[in-house]
Amino acid sequence: MVNGLFAKARSWAQAIKRDVVALWLAARDPRTPIIAKALATLVAAYALSPIDLIPDFVPVLGYLDDLVLVPLGIMLAIRLIPDAVIAEMRLRAAEKIERPQSRWAALLIIIIWITAATAAGVWLYNAVGDRFA
């Protein structure tokens, strides 16, 4: 029973990895509609980014993006891409010839964190800064 559960989870994880690469490839295909390209690019960039929007060390929420947001984004993007295109890209992704990396997504997430930290610092200073002056 446990081995079957682990095998199922491993298979699901491999399908997710394959579909992320397939989305990355489909986003560059001229047959993919523009909205699907935009969504596929965002989902693939986020999934391939070495930095998470919600770091994994944050209890529960850290894995929420990996377990919920990424698969939902993949499912939505795949629905917007023509069946023939996604089937072809899944085959190419399964061959593992190309392994994309998204440094731009990592940079974007770093900018989001810096902006959030700055906004939190300004808010905190305005909220309690007067008390210590």
C-alpha cells in the first residue's frame, strides 16, 4: 500500500516536471495563442525559478505554492494550448534534450521580496517609529 502511494506520488511529480518543461517549450511555439503563451511563460518561469515566492521553510504555506498553485497554473495553461501542440511539447519534454532555467523569474521574485521588505519596513517605521523618537 505504502509503496503504491509513493509510486503514484513519484509518477505525479514526474508528470508535473514534464508538463512544466512542455509549457516552457509551448510558450515559444508560434501555434500557441498569445494568452496561453503568457500564462505558460509565467507558470513555467515560476516553477523553474530557484527561488520560491513563499520560501519552503515557512510552515504549511511554504509548500502550498508547490502543491497547489503550480499544478493549478499548469492545468489552466494546458487547457489554453491546442491539444496537438501540448502533445508534441510533452514528447519533446520527455526526451529531456532541453532543460530550461529561469533566471528572470528568480530576479523577479527577488525584486518582489525586496519591495515587500521595504514596504514592511516603511510601514513599521511609520507605525512605531514615532514612539522611539
